[in-house]
Amino acid sequence: MQIVTGIIGELKKLSKDKQNEADYVKSTRDQLAAKYPKKNILLFHNQKSVAKLNGGTHTHSELPISFDRTKGYEIWVFDTGSFDLAGDGGELNWAFAGCVTNRNGGHIDFCQKS
């Protein structure tokens, strides 16, 4: 019975991880957009995504999740460019804010904010 209780506890942690990941992505995007109102903001998880961004600053962040693991995110603050998302486009995996001239599925073209 103790094993079953332990498994249920870990499953609850995984469920909470999903909410924490979504909250992290949204709050990071919103904080950066407020701090840099003349820049575009992009966060994404999937390393196979392709970002061709200009006039930008990049950092990598690791969010702690269950089982002593982390989930990595690329975080960009930039002027213009394009982005092609690989993988799931859910709120756990990416977010953006700024000036968008074209969006087609996971492809986005970003324009210069004024």
C-alpha cells in the first residue's frame, strides 16, 4: 500500500509541474514585456525550434521539476526576426509577446516595435 501511495504522490507532483511550467512561461513573458516595452519577447523549450532573431539578447533558464530534473527554456529579448516552433505549441512549451506581422501555425515573423 505504501508503494501505491508513493506513486500517487509522484503523479500529483507531475500534475502540479504542468501548472508551474505554464505559470513560469507566462509570468516570464509578461515580466520581460513590461520591462522591455520596445522589444519582442520569445520563450521556448524545444531545442529543435529555429530562431532567426536580430538585435537580441539570449539566455537559457532551467526550471526545477519533479524527480530532481529540470526543464530548459531559451529566452530571447529582440528587435525583429522569425521563429519556427518544433514540437508542441502548448503554453508549457512556448510564449511570445510583441509585434507580429505573420503567424502561420508555429511560424512567426516579428517586426520592429515602435
